[in-house]
Amino acid sequence: MAPYFLRNLVPRREKRERARPLLTVLAGLTWIQWAHFFSGWLAWTCDAIDFFSVSLSVTNLQTQFNKPTHDITTAITLTLLFRSVGAVIFGILSDRYGRKWPLVFNLLLVSVLELGAGFVQTFQQFLALRSLFGIGMGGIWGLAASTALENLPVEARGLASGVLQQGYAVGYLLAAVVNLQLVPSVSAGWRSLFWTASGISLFAAGVRALLPESEVFLRAKEKERVDRDARGAASGKSKTRVFLHETKEMLKRHWLLCIYAILLMTGFNFLSHGSQDLYPTYLQSSKNFSAHNATVATIIGNCGAIAGGMIAGWLSQYIGRRLTIILFVLLIGAFIPLWILPSSFGALAAGAFCIQFGVQGAWGVIPIQLAEMSPPAFRATFPGVAYQIGNMVSSASAQIEATGGDNLRTTILKDGKQQDVPDYATVQGILIGVVAAFVIFITIIGPENHGSHFEKSKAAFEEGAGRDQLNDEDDDPERIREREHRDSKTDSEEVVDEKRESKV
């Protein structure tokens, strides 16, 4: 018999047969569910606008601070390095206290730091602001993903995952449009991009503040209150003490899963940042594009990313999360030549569309794959920290490409003369090819909890949350029926059962 990780590439048939039609599910969503999803998507979109403000401004920042490319990309590296700190801080706050206010504060912090970045006068000030900025950015993904996905029915989560993740591409696209239209037309120049990003983050904070707390989290708090009343207040423990204890239990029980998730996200972040962060600079330096055409090509690439993410997210609901990731990463390998070999705008723009269709298509599955893979009570902390540690490991991708391009040279025809320039095309092609192979390998050997009902798990402040595990191990029909019967009980029935058991 084939190994489990290969047999589980496609979700079991009974899981797919019990699923309701997608359109029926979408039609039944309440406006609160739609609003929660939108607020999570908007927060992630803001993260992308804020982050790519630097990538799109590399040449302007070089002029402003009189620094070479690899020095400017240090700001990108520092932001990525500090994002894991933010993921830990805001992830713990979210799993302990709720989704709403930690995300609001997180967005406000990002807004203030982005505003400040537009006022700096020295390169050292800019690096300091971007380092602090990384802490704020690090918290957003875990909180945004949990807010957006946990309140949706299982059948809608695949498509929602793809749309949510492509908030990143939408953010990059919006930042590119601002850089194309606003930056050249105002005296503030590159600073206007940072100020615009700050305003959008402030708006996102306001949207989240107007919405109620996540329904799943409120339900968990109410259940915890009912259990405490039923068992007596004297037996209750401090929620913070319980949370810390259950976090330790989770780490002891799932340490291998933590390592796997970090390796997976390291590969994915190298894939994303290696194909995006230096892309506008690559087109201008190695392909002799104007800043305008480089920005237009970036916009076209992000259109491919949005399409790929939505299609992959929807497809993963039917053929499985890991199989979808593998198929889209194979597409990346097929289109690398179109991405780096041509010299014309049309061909390179087509290559950008196809590469980002594959890269962000694979990425579109990640929010739901990590949410289903995570210890269910820690859906904000676990995915967010794994994501941002992967970001930290891959933080030097832009500098690797910049340094490699400086050492590996090529010649182009510029103003009728041969000119020696960095060969970013070859460096990026090699890096993305190697990383794609690694992502396929690490995806194949990993777990998949397709269709997990993680919304039925305990909250992180409840006893036993660190040992709670929802997965596909219950293949026995009798155990499935027993679990479904247990899930269908109301809170009052569960309390009666517990009292009966205590008397016995």
C-alpha cells in the first residue's frame, strides 16, 4: 500500500459527498460573515501595500539616500526579520483575548509607522522605522486569516482562502498604481506612496473596529462561562494560567508539526519574495525598461496572481490542498524561461502573469492549509508564527538576488551602446527553480486535514485546548457517527451529561 502522505493527496470521497454546493453555501452567508471576511482581506491587502512600498521605491530611495541597490534592500530584509516578533505578540493576544481589538491595534500601529517612514531624512532613520514596522506587519496575517476563515462554512473555505491570500496581490497592484500615477505627479515623490498606505491601514482599522468580535470566539467564551457555572467557580483557574499551560502542552505535542510548518513557509516565502521584491528593479536594470513600463508589468503580474489564487483556492476544495499546491508549483517551473529570457515588454509581461499565476495560485491554498493543519485552538498564533519565521529565514532573498546580480553580469544595448549590467534574470531563474523543487518535496511529505471543522475546537484559554486535535484519523464509521452526535448536542445537554457523569 502507498504511504499515507501519498494516499491522502486527494481528499476522501465521503468528505466531498457530504459537502453542500458552493453557490448554496455562499447564498446562505450572513452579512456579518461577509463583513468579517472582508475585514480580514482588507487587513492583508494593507500589509501588502505597506510592504511593497519599499520594493516599488528602490530606485527613488537610491537617489534619496545615495545608496546602492543591495543597501536599499536591507530595509526589506530587516522588515522580514522582525515580522516573526509581531506574529508571536499579536498571535498570542488574539488567541487569548479575541480577534477584534488585537487586529485593530495592529493596524493602527502599522498606520503610524508607515506615516513616519514618509518623513525620514536619513537612511539610518529609514532602516529603524522599517525594522519597527516589521513587528507591526508580522501580526496581521495570522489575525486576518483567522478572522476571515473561521466564521465561514467548511465548503466555502477553499475559495475564501484563495481570495483572502490574493489580498496580497491586490495590495501590490494598488501600490503599483499609486506609484505609477500619484508619485510622479506630486512634489513629495516616493513619500506620497507611504502616506497613502498609512491612510488605507487606518481605514482598515476603522472597519474592523465597527464589526463585532468573531462569532467562533464569542461562542467559545460563552461555552467556557457555562462550563464554569456548571462546575462551580471555585474550581476555575485563571484564563491566562490556563492559556500558558495549554500553549506549553501544544508545543510538546506538536513540536514536529511546528518544524514542518516553518519549513513549508520558508519555501513559500522564498518563492514569493524571490519572484516579487526585486522584480521592478530587475526589469529596469537588466531589461532596460522605463520605470513606467516596469510598474505596468508588475500590475499585469499581479492580475495573474489574483486569478491564480482564486482558481487554486476553489480547486483545492475538490482535489485537495496539497495536490493543488503541487500542480501550481509545477506551472512555475514551466514558465520560468518566459519570465527571464525575452527582452520585449509583451513577452516579459506575459511571463510575469504566468509566473505569478503559479506562485500566488499555490499561495492561495496556504491560509486554509495552515488553518486546517494547525492545533485548532491556536489558529492565530501557529499559522502566523510559522508564516513569519519562514519570512525571517527568507528575508535575505532580495539581497541574495541583488548581490548575485552584482557578481553575475550581462550586457544590454542601451542608447545604441553595449552596457554592462547586473544579470538579475539568471539569478532569479536559478533561485526560483531550486525553491520550487523544495516546495514540491516538502508539500508531498506533509499532512493535510482537508475539510477540518476547526471551528468546533476549544479556545486556547480552555483546559485541554493544547491536546485538542481535529484531523482525518477517524476513518471508522462508528467513530464518525459518535463525533457527529457529540457535535450536534447543545451546551445545556453537554452540561447535563457532565453532571450525570460526575454523580456516577
